[in-house]
Amino acid sequence: MVKKVVKYFLYIFILLLIALVLKTAFYTSKQVNIKNVEIAGVSESSVAHLGMAIGFKTISNMDNNLVDTAVFRAFHSFLETAYPLVHQNMGKELFNHSALLYKIEGSNKSLKPIVLLAHQDVVPVVEEEWDEAPFSGKIENGVIWGRGALDNKGSLIAIMEAMEMLFNLGFQPERTTYLAFGDDEEVGGNGAIAMAAELEKRGVDAEMVLDEGMVITKGIVPMIEQPVATIGTSEKGYLTVELACKYEGGHSSMPNAETAISILSNAIVKVTENRPAATFTQPVNDFMGFIGPEISWPARVVFANKWLLGGILKGIYTSSSPGNATVRTTTAPTMVSGGIKDNVLPTTAKATINFRLLPNISTDELVKYLRKVIDDWRVDITVLEGAREPAPVSSVETYAFSTIQKTVGQVFEGTLVAPTLMLGSSDSRHYSKVSKNIYRFAPYQLRNEDLATIHGANEKISIENYQAMIRFYYQLIKNMQVAEQK
């Protein structure tokens, strides 16, 4: 009997081993082999243009009354001077005071439009933390300094440079092209909301919307030595709730068994100890599908056999904060208040908890989950302003995605491409009714230390990086003029 059981398990083991080997053997690469293409030379003035653009202090503010609209108008005048052919060939409209929408009609009406996004506004600075003046646009030792170099004037100016190059070469687009430059992305994106609503009203069904978001990294994706261009196909949702408990007060010398603070603390513990489970959403599955085949043995076996070894992969992801945020709806208590004096029992205690939602859960579903987890009628849950749903997931099986992948290969030879989930947010989330194919990718190559300067001190971009961005947008616009080959 024992021998039969051992034999039975041995058969199962052999079958599993065969399945693992076969799955790994047929786990083929999704990368495309494309050589660099010859691209028209980037204008010598392009570097100076970005430096000048950085000099405009287009700082956004939650209070519109505190926004310096004169600076935005001056920036618009600069764009007209720097890019005369763009302004001669493209129509321009103004939304929300300072948001800019450019359009050139394509000659082939059967081709859906493309929409390229960027934003003019930047976050404030703490000047004493900078090694160079943050709005100087200083160009030195192959670097362009200043707030917005990466987020996001670098992309905006690169797009304008690419369009000017194309028009200088007699560009006549087959596909209608829009450029949409928001003016307040950093504080909610009302400009983008207005432009997206107008495009929807006009019945625009775009082949692609491309915004900032993910970048090209090297040495950040584990077990991969090559540069990796990550393309965001969705972005997480956002929800902040306030937990509040009202309970009997009194003197601290005769406390009740429970107080408002202890009841609230118990609720916070329940929420943090019962976080939504880690799960692989479609963007993460797509990422592993593109990156897994590029990983060497034996690690490739794990990626190829997620059906059996998914627990190992989840363990890898959840072992780091960035990885955990990629596979989990995150929970972060951020503020707590209660009490007025050390010997007085408070009648009210409050806590604020912020969540970043995976694409597999809505804000309503998460609130219902919280009520179930807390399970205490004494704790009220209030959804605070600013909640937004996770963005729809864009397919990687589209002409638009394959064209982005092709363009990356042409401009950044030897770079892998992988779709993924974007943890932050962008103006692109407002365009879900304009296109099903929304991708988040800024074509510059960054290291960990570069990422830390976005919204931080010493933001800058290398000239080489910036000019590669221009070449990417130039080539992408050209590539998108061709109809999909069926």
C-alpha cells in the first residue's frame, strides 16, 4: 500500500515537472527586434527652448485665485515664438483659462486620431534645497536644470520640437493629431477635464492617448540588465475616508472600559490588519508576460508557471513597498485626532486613512469592505473629497501599443518594453471616454536618483535624454500615420 502511494505521488511529481518544463519551453519573448532608424537632426535651439520654458514659473495651486495666469499667458507667447510652424499649421484653443488644445486635421478620415498629452504646470519648490536656482533653466555640463525638466515640461517641449521638425519637413498628416497640454495636472486636472469633455462632445474616438507616466529604467527591474521601457496601461484609484467615533466623555480618573480613542484605535487596527489581499491584476500579468521570457533560468520557470508558483511571485512582490503597492490596494492611516486635555476623556476621535485602489475594485466596493471589516456601529465612515476610480485597463493587443513598442525599439535600441500598472495619477485618467487605448509613458531614461528629484530638489534632465525624447515623439507621430496592417 505504501509503495502504491509513493508511486502515485512520484507520477504526479513527474507530470508536474514535465508541465513546468513544457510551459517554460514555450514561454516565448514578446519583444520585437527593430534596428534604429535614421531620424532628422534635432534642432540646435531645442536645448535652449527647454531651458527657457523652465524659466516660466507656471506653478499650479488648489486655489485658482492664487495662480499667476499672467505667467501662463507669457509661456503661451513663448510657445508661439519658439514654434511658428506648429502655430501656422495647427488650430489652437484655450480651456480652463490656460489649458491648450492643438489640432491638425488628417487627410485620411478612416484613421482614428491620436492625442498626445503633457502638462504646463509644475509643483512649488523650496529654493534653499536646490544646488541651482530651480527656475533658472541653467544648461551646464550636458544637463538642463530646473523644476519641470522631468515633470512635465520636458515632454511638452519635446512634443512641440518634434511637431516643428515634422512641419519643417513638409509634414501632412494622414491621421488627425491633437496635442492637449493641461494647466493644473498637479492639483486635479480641471484643464484636462475640460478638454476631454469637449473632445467627447465632438465625438472623438482616438486610436491612442499617450500621456506621461512610466519611464525607461535600468537596473530597477530585478534580474534584468537591459533598459526596460515600462508602459502604464492603467493607474490606481484614490480614496480617502475619515473614521469618526463619538462616545461618552468624562474625567480621566474614572474612565469607562472603552473610550472614543480606544474604539477608534481598534477600528484602525482592524482596517490595517485586514487589508485587501494581494492579487495580480491584468497590467501586472501583462508585465510578467513581457518580462518573464527575458529572465534567465531558473527564475524564468517561476514566471512561466504562475499557475503553480504564483505564491512565490506574490511573496517576491509583497516583500518590498513598491512591489506590494503594485499587487495590493494599499492602506495608509495618515492623520489621527482626538482629545483636548490630558485628564479629559474625549467625546470624539477621528482618523484619516488613504487607499490606492487596484483596477479590480471600485471605491464603493472598498467602502463596503471597510464597513464589514470594522463591524462597529459606533464608528462612522465618511468618504472625503477627491475620490477617483481606478483607470480602465488598456489592452496590449492594439495597433497603438505595438506602435509604441516599435518606436521604442527604433529610438532606444536594445531596450525591452513591458506594460505595467502606474501607481500615481495623470491627466490621462480624464480621457477614458475619448479612447480605450490610453498609455502612460514618458520616453526618458531615469535612474533611482533621478526619480527622487521629481517633486523634489535638483530636478534636471540630461541633454542626451531630452533629445532622445524629441526623436521618440517625432518617430511615433510618423509611425502612427500608417494604417494598421490587417
